[in-house]
Amino acid sequence: MNKPIVILVTVFLILQSCSRNEAPIAIRADHFHQSVDETVEVMIHDIFSPPVASRIFAYPNIAAYEIIALDDANYNSLAGQVNGLTPIPEPEEEGVNMDLAAMIAHMQLSKSLIFSEEKLATYQDSVLNQWQKENSSEFNKTKEYAEKVVAHIRDWMDKDNYKQTRTMPKFTVRSEEPGRWQPTPPAYMDGIEPHWNKIRPFTLDSASQFKPAPPAPFSMEEGSEFHKELMEVYEVGNKITSDESEEVAIAQFWDCNPYVSVTRGHLMFATKKITPGAHWIGICKIACKQTDSDFRKTVMAYTKTSIAIADGFISCWDEKYRSNLIRPETLINKYIDDNWKPILQTPPFPEYTSGHSVVSGAASEALTSVFGEDFAFDDDTELPYGLPVRSFKSFRNAAEEAAISRMYGGIHYRMAIEVGLDQGRNLGDYVVENLDMQSEETIAEKE
């Protein structure tokens, strides 16, 4: 081989090597789905309550979204739209991979919000190490930038009153007041998160902005509105005589109780599942995959949905501890049938309004705004818990079933379900109307 050819071949190989080393790290929607899934698995292990779980979803999603919004004219920053959020810092040098930065920010912030950090660290380290091998220069400067964004979001997050509520007093049960909530079997746990209405909302003016009409006045007098509500729960439960019935299937599918106490002899232990918010985050994943949404639209969809869910819990918990209403199981066992048990285990907090109804209404409106009104889908979210796939004509159709599941499960009155669903829908509409997340051009293309 003569000298000119040798030189050309050498230069070609060097250029090829540089090209490989400098190729941008490719971030896909599946990376984001996986990060969310891994976080959910740890959240199940750590047994976060539904309200706290909603907070864990919201902040990492917002961190990722703000990074892509800074880089993409199709998406608008939430700074100035979400309570207390100011613009994130911009990259100080060129060559930052903004999609990669969004992924790193999501992963780092998620890890800081759960208890079992080591479980999430194993997954995250493996992913980060692989990306660093693909392009160390790009990775290092991107990671440095992502950490600045995480610090900015964490500083904002730390002002939401969550830490202060950890030291506030437990909920005091005043048993002498008729119609007031009492701890329920089998664990008779204290009411969880009685101060959740003090958490700073994301979009709402206050926790009470969507305050619903109060429940029917407590009365055990036959024929009273409240007594009719109670008897309906009892009678619906008695009509469900088979564990194979459609009502039982619906109740179990939407149970989403992260801590179900099981007693066997002298042993008591818990079975763990996803929360209501996590179920709707799972539905968001289904919709993103079904539409083959790219990374950035996927981040946007998760962010809008998680904000609606988080504000839904704040609104609902504000009413729960205001009305402080007794659960059907307590009254039925005391006045009607001491052997009666609901299909689902009654969760440890006051009855009105139904949390699943509120959150489902809110999430369904957020998802409808992203994917459309007649978005049919197969929901396989509960497959890991041995429950079959259920099919829905739309997100609103799924929300309606989630709401009525609480009646079939024997844990809510109809008024808590119907009023709660309206509360959630109204709140979800408000979130959609007040968050300007997509440019007009992007919305026009979708339509």
C-alpha cells in the first residue's frame, strides 16, 4: 500500500472514531416510561400514601418538562403558571443534551423523594453509566447542568409546606360526635395526612377553591337522605353474591389501596399495590405508547396528568377533614349487621368526598386534553396484581367506572362518588384551562 493511501485510510479511521465518540446520546420515550416504572416499584415497596405519592410524581415530571420547554418552542414553561415556580437556569455552555438533562433531572429528583434510595440507585447507575460510555463529554456537561435544575426545583419544592406537615399533630378522633369518622377494621389506623390541605397547590388558588357541597346531614332516621345513602351501600353489597361478578371485578380493578392489612391467626401483614394516582400515571403511559408519542410529548403528558392528580388530592383531602364523615362500614356494623364486610378494605381516612372519584375526574380531563375525547384504550395497569385487562371507550369512561367502583367495593356513599367525580372534573378543567403548556401551532397540528 503506497503512502497516500495509508494516510487517507488512517484519517478516515480517525474521523470515524471521532464521529462515534461525538454522536449525541439518543433519548427515547421508553427511557422516561422506564424511569417512571422503576420509581413506582420503589413507591410500592415504601408504601407511600396516595396524597404523598402524588407529590412524588409531580415534581420530577415538572423538572423534566421545564428542561424540554426551555429547548423547544412547541412547549411553554410552567414558570409563572404554577404557584411559586421561577424559570430554571439555562445551560452555561454549548453541547448540553437537553433530553438527556430532562432524563437525569427526573431520575435524580425521583430518587431523592423516596425512602429506599438504594433500590432506585441500582437502576439509575446502570443507565447513567451506559450513557456516559456512549459520549462522556456530552454526558458530563449535561449531568452538571441537570443537577443545577434539580437544585432549583428542589428549592421550590421545599417551600410547599410538606416538611412542616410532618411535625403537625395526628388527627384526633372525637367519638362523642355522631357521624364523625372512626378508624376502621382490621388495622384501625389513624387518619392519614390530616394536614394535606396545607400543602401548596400547583395550580389552585387554595385547597378549598373547588370546595364541594357538604354531604347530606348525618341521620340514622329511616327515610332521611343520609340513611338512604347508607342503606344503598348495604343493599348493593348484599346483592353481590359471587366473587366472579362484574361488580367485584370492577371494585378490585380500581382498588388501588397501597396498604391492605391481612390478618391470619396472630399474624398481621400488608399486601402492597399502586395508589389511585399511580394507576392514572399508568394510563398515561398506555396512551403515550398507543400514540407512539415522542419523548417530549410523553414528558408533557405525564406532567399535566401528575399536576391534575396532585391538585386533586389537595382539594379532596381539604374536604375529607372538613366534613370528617363516618364510613359506611362503621355504621352498618354498629346499627344494621355486625357481620357485614365491604368487598374492599376501607382506607384509613374520612369518607367524603371519594378520593378515587376526584383524582380520576381530574386525571381524565388532563389526559383528554392531550389525547382527545374518544380515546379508546385497553388498561393493563393491574396485570402485575393478577387482575385482567379492562377496556374503555375514553378516559372519562374509565373515570366513571373508577368512581362507581367505590360503591361496589362498599367503602363510599353515592353522594361522595358523584360529587367527588364532579369536583375532580371541574378541577381538571381548571388545570387544562390555566396551564398553557403547548404552543398554538402545536395544538393546531393536533386538531
